[in-house]
Amino acid sequence: MVVLFIGDIVGSPGRAGLARAMPAIRERHAPDLIIANGENSAGGLGITEKTAGELFEIGVDVITTGNHVYRHRDAYEFLDRSDRVIRPANYMTGNPGRGSVIATVGDRRVAVINLSGSVQLKVARSPFTEADTLVERLSRDADAIIVDFHAEVTSEKIAMGWHLDGRVAAVLGTHTHVPTADCRVLPGGTAFISDVGMTGSRAGVIGVRRDQALESFRTQMPVRFDTADEDVWVNGVVVQVRDDGLADSIEQVLVPAE
Ligand SMILES: [Fe+2]
Ligand SMILES: [Fe+2]
């Protein structure tokens, strides 16, 4: 089974870029399951029912999120209702949405778990113990498990890779919007990357217009941020998942959205 995971999709340039790039990506990799991080899909911050719907139309099966998930209040009810959009599982119990989902791929069931790092991000529970609880529960119903670990620092992400090695098909880092060069299958059979990267404009600063980001850094004054829209690239990974639920390979997808 081929799983395509797309890094944080930033704003309408990211959504449109993914739509343009998807036919070629499909032809090259023939994914059976497409997962995308959509936490920045609405105007660069957050997600709405409309932007999620657009991603589903492009062919995304499951949408993960992260720290910007609750940016748009009018999406809370949608997060509660949707069984294809998830938010970090280690947020407060009772917050809108859910932290995992089981997708069906042919006759196989693939669980997708979303977790948030605890270093420099707000969480209600440790992602490590939360991962243990979820993996134990979901292993009973799923043939394979994919984890989106939305976290700030590489140390915590690498630690999570080792923590889950041999228990899940993949631990894929998101949130920094910068793809790392460390993708590999760990010795226990878990595909890992510290950060998948983002799907958005390379002309800005992690998705924001560079003149505004620079003004913010130069002046340290409040600056309005808009989404950068030139030179859009798709950052993702393709994971080959074996019948035993572990990974054969992981390969980066870093392509211009022409
Ligand atoms: Fe993001
Ligand atoms: Fe994030």
C-alpha cells in the first residue's frame, strides 16, 4: 500500500498548487491513501469546512491539523462532525474534533493519529503516553497506523520516532514548514522524517509574504501577515506500507506546483 502524506498546505496558493501538482504526483506514485496536514489551509491559519472540502475534492482522504486548528470558531461544529479531519489527540478532552480516525483502503484499515509536541506548544497530555494509549487501542482495529507528529523541535520528533519504532508504519513530523533531509525507515520498521515541509509559496517566510515577515523581524512591531503566493511547491513523503503494517520505504516528494 502506498501512502502519500502532504505537508502543511498554506492558504489558497497551497490548495491551488496541490490541485495543479496532483495529477503528476498520482501518476508517478499511485497513492492508495492520501493524508494532508490542513492546519494552514484557510488563509494561512486554521481550517474551515470549505477549505477541507476543497482538499477532499483534490483527492485527500484524511486531513490532520495542529496548533492553528481552532483559529476559525465557525469550524468547531464541523470538526466535531467530520470523520476525516482530525486534530492533535493530546489536546484537552472535550475540545472540538477527535485525535484519530480509521480510513479504509480496499480491504485494509489504516489508522491515522495526530499528536502535538509538548516543547514550545500547548498540550494537555504528553504525546508519548498519549501515543502509547492510542497505538494500543487502534492496533486492535487497524492493519497499519500513520502518525502526524505536529511538533516544533527536531529532538522531540526524533524521540517520537524511536518511541514508536516497530509499532506504527510511519511517524511523520509537521509544523515547521521546512522539509528535513533525514527520512529513513528505522530499524524496527517505522518510516520517519523530522518534518515533511509545507505545500505553499517558497517566495515567502514559511508561507507568509516575505516583506511582511521581514518588517516584523526588523521592527518587532505588530505586522499584518498575508499568505505568499509565488513559486508554490508541494512537499510530501511517500511511504510504502507492507501487509504487516510496517514500512518498506519512505521517499520525499518535493515538486514545484507548475
Ligand atoms: Fe503549519
Ligand atoms: Fe503548526
